[in-house]
Amino acid sequence: LRPRYQALISRDGKLRDVEPTMGGEDFSFLAEVIPTTFFFIGQGTGGDETHHIPRTDFGLHHPSFALDEDVLPIGVELHANLALRSLKRLAEEGSD
């Protein structure tokens, strides 16, 4: 995945590894059967107490989790591009 999609996923074209945690995630059951990738989009942007902007570096299931809504368009664009690229690749493979 890295070489093919780095530019789509990151503004600076770089990915970073995230340390595994013991937290549970139902997504892992899908990953046992289907190749998957889990994206943390907008996690860890910090916060600003002065302007009442919550920290976004808490995990998804943490009681203080907050979503940085400014990243929603990035997530939409990322997933739309991945879907279109996959459809194109499947169509090309089917025409062989």
C-alpha cells in the first residue's frame, strides 16, 4: 500500500507507523478475511483551550475523543479516489 497511495493519504506524501495497542476493534475481524487498511485521518491535531478547540489525539473509544471535522473532506476524497482506482484496476484486469 505505501508506495501506491502515499500521496493520496498524506499532504506531504509521507506515512507514519502507529504503535499497536491492546485496544479492541471489530474491524480486525474483517482484516482476517479481506486485505484491509486502517486510516487515522485527523487524529492528533492537538487542540487549543483558548479557542475551545478540543484535543484530537485521544483514541477512538476514549471518553474524550473529539473529531477534527476539518478532515472530513480529506477522508471523503481519499475513499472516493481509492474506490475509483480499485474499480479501474478491476475493469482492466477483467478485460485481459
